[in-house]
Amino acid sequence: MIANTNTQLALSDLTVSFDGFKAVDGLNLSIEKDELRVIIGPNGAGKTTVLDLICGKTRPTRGSVKFNNRELVGLAEHEIVRAGVGRKFQTPSIYENLSVYENLEVSFPRGRSVFGCLSFTDTPDVTERIQRVAEEIYLKDHLEVEGAVLSHGQKQWLEIGMLLMQEPRLLMLDEPVAGMGPAEREQTAELLNRICKGRCILIIEHDMEFVSRIAHKVTVLHLGKILAEGSMEQVQNDPQVIEVYLGH
Amino acid sequence: MTTTTSNMIHKISKRAHVAAFALTSLVLAGTARAADYPTAAVNTTGLAITDTTVTVGQLHSATGTMAISETGSIEAERMAIDQINAAGGILGRQIKIVFEDGASDWPTFAEKAKKLLESDHVASVFGCWTSASRKAVLPVFEKDNGLLYYPTFYEGLEQSKNVYYTGQEATQQIIAGLNWIASQKKAQTFYLIGSDYIWPRTSNKIARKHIENVLKGKVVGEEYYALGTTEFGSLINKIKLKKPDVIYAIIVGGSNVSFYKQLKAAGITSDKWTVLTISVTEDEALGIGGENLVGFYSAMKYFQSLDNPNNRKFVEAFKAKYGEKSVIGDVTQAAYEGPWLWKMAVEKAGSFDVDKVVAASGGIEFNEAPEGYVRIHNENHHLWSKLRIGQWNADGQCKVLYESDLIEPNPFPKGYQ
Amino acid sequence: MWNGIGRSRRKHLVNNPTKTIPMSQYSASELWSIFIMQGFSGLSLFSVLLLMALGLAIIFGQMGVVNLAHGEFMALGAYVVYLCSEVVHNHFPALVPFYFIIAIVIAFFTAALVGLLVEWSLIRFLYRRPLDTLLATWGLSLIMQQTFRSVFGAREVTPALPEWLMGSFKPTDSIDIPINGVFVMGLTLCLTAAVWLFMYRSRIGLHMRATVQNRVMSGAVGINTQWVDRFTFCLGCGIAGVAGAAFTTIGSTGPDSGSRYIVDTFLVVVFGGTTSLMGTIASAFGIAQGQSISGFFLEGTMGKVAILLTIIIVLMIRPKGLFASKLRS
Amino acid sequence: MNTLYKRLLGGKSGLTNLVVLAVLLLLVLPLSLDIFRLNLVGKYLTFAFVALGLVLLWGKAGVLSLGQGVFFGLGGYCMAMFLKLEASDPVSTKIQSTPGIPDFMDWNQFTHLPAFWVPFRHLPFSLCAVIALPVLVAGVVGFAMFRRRVGGVYFAIITQALALLLSLGIDGNQGYTGGRNGITDLRTLWGWDIRSNSAQYTLYFATCALLIMLIMAGQWLLSGKMGKLLNAMRDREDRVRFSGYDVSAIKVFIFCLAAGLSGLGGALFVLQVGFISPSLVGIIPSIEMVIFAAVGGRSSLYGAVYGALVVNTAKSLFSESLPQLWLFLMGGLFIAVVVLFPNGLAGAWELGKRKAGPLLEKIKSRRRILLPDAPLVSAFEQEKS
């Protein structure tokens, strides 16, 4: 597929195999600017592996990942991040023994080199940004709280916030609402809809109800291949998908 | 005066070994003589000396890998000092020992030497075994102007005002031995083996020069192995290919055991091969096991089996003190000589001051030395001594086959560097 | 600068020509028998390394415990053999020719028993803290060494071996092969085979491997993981004990004999990739042969240095070892 | 200023710790010990430099190196080479067959100085090398390994192999390195006799001053973003990586830092003890250096210093009174510090304070006046802050 001007992320023929087992197999996928794409699929479909491949955690056996027409395959993780890709892990991974403020501060995209880090100081723009993000992720009253004591949902938000600090152009979230109550899901949905402006978001989610509320477009993955792609209802009515999900 | 004292000394040391009544009388004699030597007069440099006692230091490894080798020296020095005390001490003063453990670790040796000299102010120190430990303490002794009696046969290339070397330096131990083996075995080719540190390397250097320049022989191999090596397979294979007339071995410490064991396992035995070593004394033999040494030769200045009155007395006393099973090696005997040589020097000088003792030491003779007779060299602080060649029996003792004349110590041999 | 060094080295060599031995000075036939004999002397090292590494690999690979006291378990085995030989020689001289076999078995169980004690009193508190096990077991090794020293004395001991183990046989007159080496070799192969069968064909072995794969899950399906760990540790230590027994045939045993092998052994394990038995065997073989061959053409110490350097460099390029398989992270 | 005060002195509690340490090292010990013992303390403090490095590397960055002896040795040898060359001038070595080169070279039939020794005739070069060489080596090793995510046990074992490698290498090249004996009999530094008492006092105080300055630098480092980052890395390395940091670069930096500290310690060791030998480079010293940090509390800068002091003092005392027991004790120490007090002295101290806190609070008001800035009071200070 040729990347048209609007295409931000383009995966072509992406393949990876572990000891012969193909976890992702010849995947082609492209995501537009401002788009919020959700990947669904049964366990072992290779959803998480796709994210790993994009963010450089795993090296593909074959194929390419183009982000704004820049090849990501072969770059180191931190370089990919610096290219504007943010990734949230399945289990909320935040710095348990740093405060919310420090969590966000460490994620601020300045002083990333050793010496930058040594000379880094908390200038007003940093604090200002932290305040704004904290507000966005509903944690502005918890800035001094240690990460460890946050609720599961708040941790999820904090991790999203940490990504927002980096102002990524592509945001990848692995099960962002796992372990959240209805209220929190509500807020998360709002949050996601708010932040997909000006960037594209790639989400892995199981909860269909939640998916249908946020997804612009849905991709169904099965055994490392794309089974179906389209709007939520298209996908839901796709016989193959039903086959896979209900399983016979 | 000096002559009378030295005669006196001889009498004392002779009688020191015998009955108790004589002993007591001597102690009386000793105490009587303390008066002639007021502390203020015999000690002008603030050493740890009272009207009745003089403190000396003993610095050896009681722990760590060297402990096994140094135990003999510790015991011998203790015994000599006990005998001297029994005979009335030095200038009427009983000798007190401060023992420090060098723990087979050179920095520790330096630290302990400092302690002995700077906080215990000992009058002299008997100690060290490896060259490394001596090298580590040497600067300390020179800085604090201490006095060290060093018992081990060693590489030479050293001559410090503050050290007396009661063991043989390399040339004394090597040259006569090589001459003998060359003439006995018509040996032309030699294979030199050593542990990887200064003594074996320097000794082999001297051996090589002597073989090539004097004996007109050939060195077909020279090899060094880190202390503690237990794998000699490669070496043995090389030896077998080179088929040297003489295998000249200076393996030290635990490696010895593996080395001779593997020689035997590989069929290198005295019936077909000649092995001459300058690093195996009765002490090592105990660990190696006589059966692995049978028929090999050692070149030493002393063997426990030496047959002379002094040695018989010495061995008897030693076994009486440390048990029938205990063995006496070259270094042990050299260590035993240290305190006696110091005693004689002090009494000749009539003072404990290091400078005076050093000044008096040159030419001092020790007629009661178990090895027979030794004399301190007038300049270089080493001993005139003989070299003997012993052949090992299965019981871990040597049969002495050859005894050289008195050899002059020559720590900086010209033509051998 | 390098010229300078070159010059001084050349100068150095003039006086000390055997610093390194150029191949050229040997005839083809000599070289051939060199390789044969070096091969064999390498094999006896290989045996000890492999036996040590087996135990270590099992413990490290299976439990993630770094046992720096492993060498002392080897020394323990050696001392047991020594004791046996003393007892036999003094009381049952008739048994002398056979005692060695029995001694090996006793060595295994003694080491395993001590291993059990250690696991129960120390290791079990440290699971999943590998760096801490590393320090704690180092402390343990110090204590064991000093214990050996107080019990057996600082002097190295050496069991009197039965005659049939001594000597060597010569296929050709330039080649001869020490019998004890061959014996140890055989012993090693048997034990390795046994371990393999045990790990991959027995029920306990299955449990052990399951526990490695997924501790929680195995616990859930009713495997008593704590027991498995304890057993694993014992087995590893036991094998080290046998390594000690084998060691007595080539070297003498002192309080610190074990510690001399520990680093090499760890390198073998890491080099082979901690998870694969074949890898361990291969790397033990490679390292032993490398050391033995290089030990021939370089001078003793530097031969070892060369090998160490090679290993370290390879490990920097392939940190997970040569035989580790690519897994899904 | 305020932030500098906060970061350099580590706030109020940091300040009191600093004061206590300074008083102990610069007043209490010099006044209460004779020069011999003080010189020993000086020697112990040189190990504290290594321990300091290990606190950063192991305690903070979570990377355990069993090869710090390598860097200590490199630093020490660089210093020793300079001193040796100064000590072996043609006059004092005239007895040699080649005067003017170090004695051990003469024994190995060297007839001129190996080229890599020549630059060490110059003090400035040598002093730079003391830091630069260890840092360089650490840089190469660290880069190669952290790039490939080698960490934990693997890193520990490989660094341990390095220690073995270097000590063997030194042993095996006697002519160039002095071999097993090491480089001994060092006398003067630019004509200044380092063996004299006055010199030893000077060196002791210099060591203390350097140590204290470095501790302050360390506090500055840890109180800044680097501190948080290291904390974060220990906790969730992946997250840090996916926040756009080059984790390996940061680890290399810390490793180099630790190496530099060790090198400096080595140089100071040589100046105070007067020689260096492979027995300070190999596996055993390297792992003992780890225990200094562990006993002090693996993540406390001050702990490192106290750890080095306590363990070494214990070692000296025991080896003087009951040498046999020492190894048992040392071994026990390793086990105890790992199993029972993972946070070492620092941890115990914190615990003690929390336990004794209320009680102390009571006495405080009365005692306060009686003894100004003794350790007790500092405890109260920390209570408050």
C-alpha cells in the first residue's frame, strides 16, 4: 500500500516468528492522522506482538514499519520513542516509588541524554506542562502521591499521562481500561477521544462495548493475520469474525 | 672481651640443649650479666627493651595459602628463642615474642611490619617467606631502620642494610647443583620449569646462563605456571617430545603435588628420567608423598637426614617439641639460625641498636648450626654455606649424595644477569 | 608506541626464547602426537569442568541461584574420597583396589546432604534474588574453606589411588595416555547421560523443568515447587561431589582447590547458554581443549589469559551464550 | 544557592551526616590515633572510594560489578608506575646491569624502558591516567555489555572474569608489571618523601577531603533528575526505555563513574601504602569491596564509608588476635548482610531511629545542650527533618 499524505503509520508484510511459530504473519495495516484504531482478536492472535514490533521491543523477521514515511524497523526503542511513538503496557507500568509529579517529570522529553539529564532543572514550562497533563488525566490533586498507592485505574491514567508528556504522534495503548470500574471507563473514553486530536492512536481492547464507543475503525486479528477490518458494525456482522469468536 | 663472649656463647648454646641444672646456673649467670648492660646503654633508639626483657617480632602467614609453608619457620624460630631464653637470654634479657599474621597477603605483611616496628618497637623481626612478602615489607624496614632475619632460599638481587638472609641466594643453590648433575649424568639438555614469579624466573635465568656459558649445554624448554596451577598435561607432553637429560623444576606450593603426581601418572619416573629441583624440601615432600618423588634429586643447603652432631641434637629437640611426625626442611633450619645469629651479633656489639648490631654482624660464625657451620658475609648480609644434593626415598626423606665446599654468597652475580 | 613494545618484547625474547613456542619447530608427526596427547590432557580438564558445570547449570538454570560455593562442594567430594582412602588403607587393605568406586558414591551423597542443609538454612530465603545468592554463597564458600582448613589442615592432601588407575598406555611410542584421565572421562560420560535421562525422561525431571517454565502454574497443578527446588540443589551439589572425586585423580586437594575452578566453571555455564545441556557440554569441551592446546603453544599463564580473553569477548557479543535459543520476550 | 545547598549537602539530614563524618575523620580519629593507626584508616578510606562507586552502580543503578578491583588496580598501577620511575633514577639503581629502569625490569633482562612506561615519567599524565584509564576500560566493557542488555548475574560473572584476567595478566608479564611482587619500594612524589610521617598526615587529610567532596558530588548527582531516573530504571527499565531514554548510555555513564572513583582510590592507596600488587586486583579483593558497600548499606553514600571502615577495622583486629576466626567471621558477614540486613548499617541505623525515636525525643531537650554535634544529636536532627 502506498502511504498517502494522510497516512501516519504503515505496516507492510510485517512478520515475526519465534522458533518457527509465526506470531505475526504478513501483516499490512495503515493508520491515518487523528484516527483512533482498535485491534481486537482472541487470545494469541498476536495483538500485543504487533505493538512490540512497532515500538521496537521485538525485531520483525520480515517486513517494514513506516511512521511518517520513516522506517522504524532497526531503530532502537528510545530512538523510536523520540520519533514520536508512545507505548503503554498491558499491566500499568509506572514508577511505584516516585510521586505522580516525578513520574510525569521523568517522562518530560528533555534531558534524555546523560549530560542533558545532569543539567536538567525543573523550569516553569516543565511544571506548567505537568500541571496540564495531570489535569487531563484526572490526577491534579494527587501530584505528591507516591505511584504505589494509586488505584489500578489511576495507574493506567498516569501511564497514559506519562506518554502524553512526550507529546507522541502515535499512541499505542494495550488494554487501557483493564480493571476499571464503569465510571473510570467513562472518563477514560472521554480522555481518549480528547487526546486523539492531532495524533493517531492504536488500542488493543477486549471489551466490545467500550471498543464500540471509542473506535473509529476496528481491525480483527486472528493467528497473526488480519481477519477483518472496518467499522464496528461491519466487523461485528462479519461471519468469519463470529466464527472465530463464538468458535465451533 | 669479644673473644671471651663468643667462646661463652658457644658454651652456652652447646649446653643449652642439655640438663636443667646447667640451665639454671646459666640463667643466674645471665641475670648477673644484665647488670653490666644498663638498658640506657644497650638501647639508645627507643626499642621495646626493659632491664629484664627484649621484645622481638615474628611475621609469618598463619592463615591463607602460605600458612602450610611458613609453619615450619614459625616453629623453628620459636624453638631457637626458647633455647636462648633458657640459656639466659640476650645480655641478660629474656626474649618476648610479638607474633603477627601476614595472612598470605602482601599488603597485610606491610601493614603488620609497620605495626611491629612503629607501635611495638621490636628490636628485630624474624619472618617472611615468599619474595613478594619480603619485597612488600622491605621499604618499611628501611624507613624505620628495623632488622629482619629472612629464612627462605631466594633469588638474590637484593642486599638491604636492614635484612639478614639466612637462606641461600640463587647462585649458592643453583651452580654447584648443576655442575654435579651435569658431571654425574653427562647431561647436555635441560628443561627449566617454574612457578610464575620472581624466584623461579631469576633462578632459571641464572641456571640458563650457567648451562649455556659454563656447562656448554642446551636449554630445550623454559616454562612458567601461575601459582596454584593443577594442570601440567601440556607441560608433560612438551617434556616428552623434547626428551631433556635433566628436568630442572622450581614449582612452588600446592602445584607441586599435582606436578609430581602427573609426572608419575605419565610415566616420567627416576628410572628413565632425571629430575632436579630446588623447591622441594621435606615439608613439600610430606604433601607430595614420597612415593611420587622416589629417585628425584633436590639441591638444598640442609636436609633433615644430615648426619652431624649439631643436626642430631637439633632434630631431636625439634621432634621433642613439635612431635615425632614433624619434619624439618631447609627453610625451617635457616629460620632456626636467625635468632642465634642475632643473639651473637647483639652480644658482640654489646647493644641492641640496629646500627651497632649490623656493624657487629659481619664475619660472625655459627659453629652449632644444624647444617654444620655458617658465617655471615662481611659485606652482603648473606651466609657462607655449603650445598648438598639429596635423593628422595619413598619415606619422604633424602639420602645426601653430595656436599660442596663453603660457597660465598653472591647476590649480584656478574655474568649471570 | 607499539613499535617500542615490539622492540622490547623482541629483546626480551632473545633472552627468553621459549616465551612462546612457534609451531614450526615441530615435525608433522610430532605435531600430530601433540594434538592427540594435548587432546587427552584436555579431556581430563574437560571432565572436571563438565561435572562441575553440570551441577552449576542445573542449579543456576533451574533455580536462578548463583552458587559461588559450588567449588567447595567439589572440594568436599575430594576430601570424602581422601577420608575413604585413609580408612580403607588403615583398616581394610583388602578393599584398596575397589574402594574408589564406593568412595565416588559416598562423595555424591555427602555433598548432596550438605547441599540439602545449605538449601534449607540459607538458599531458600534468597530465591529470585540471584545477586544476593551470589554474595551469600561466596560467604558460605569462605566458611567452608576455613572449615576444611581447620579439619584437614592447610596442607594439600591426596588419596592413595588404586594401582590400576595409575600409569598410562602407549598406542605409539610418541603417544601415551594416562589411564586415570580415561577413567574420569568414562565416569563423566556416564554421569552426563544419567543426568540427561533423569531430566528428560523421569517424572521428577519433568516436574523440575515444569517449575522452571512456570513456577506458579506448576504449583497450581500440584507440583511441590519448594521440594523440587530443594531436590534440584541437592542434585547439583551431589554432582559437584562426584566432580571432586574425579578431581582427586589428577590433582591434590587443598582447602581452596574448589575456588580455583569456580570462575572457569561459571564461564562454561554462561558460555554454553544456561538452559541447554548440550550447550554446557559443548562449551566445557571447547574451553578445556582451547586451554590445553593454547597451553601448549603459549606459556602456561598466558595460555589461560588468552582463553579467558576470548571467552569474555565472545560473551560480550553473545551475552546469552552460544547455544541459547531465541524466545518470545 | 538554596537549591545548591539542598542538592550538594542533601538537605538538613544530609548536612548533619556530612558534619558527623567530617568531625569523625578530620578531628576524632586524628586526635585519638597514632600515625600508624591513622595511616591504616587512610588505607581503609581508599576502599571507601570503591564502595562509593558501588553504591551508585549497584545500590542505585542495580548493576552489580564483581570487577571493581580491576579499576582500583589500574588506578593504583598508573600511580605506582610514576612513583617507581621516580624511585629508580640512575644513581640509586647503579648496582643494576641497566641503571635507570625499575629493578624488576632489570631482573628480567630488560635493557630499556618499555614504550608504554615512558609517558609515566610525567606526573600530569600519570594523574590523568589514574582516572582516565579505568574510565576508558569501563567505557568499552560497559558499552559492549549494556548495549546488549547484559545485566544481573551475567554482568557480575563477566566482570569477575575480568578481575581474574587482569590479575593473571599482571602475574604473567613480570618484566612489564613486576609480576606477583607488584611494584614495590616507592619513595618520593616529585621529591617529596611519601613515607615520612608528615607526608602520611598530609595524604590522610587529602584523602578525607577528597572523599567528602565526592560524597557531596554524589548527593548532588542523586538529588537531581539522575537520581529519579536511576530509581525509575531499577523499578521499570522498560518504561524508562519507552520514555525515550537510552538506558544503556546511562548505565555506561554510572559504570564509568564507579570505575573512576575506584581508580582514584587505587592511586591514593598506592600513595599511602607505598606499593601495589596483583593481590589487590583479583577476584577476592574485588568481591570484598562489594561487601564494604553491602555492610554499609548498598544504597547509602555514607554507609559506603562506614562500611569500608568497619569491615577493614574488624579485619585488622581479628587478624591480630584470632586469625583463624577471621574467615568464618567474614563469611558470616556476607551471609548476614544479605539475609538479615539487606540495607546494612544504614538500614539498621534508620530502623534504630524509628524504634528509639520517641524515647530520644524525650531526652533530646535536655541532652541537646550537653553535647553539640555528637552522633546522638545528629540523630535528633534527622528526626526533625
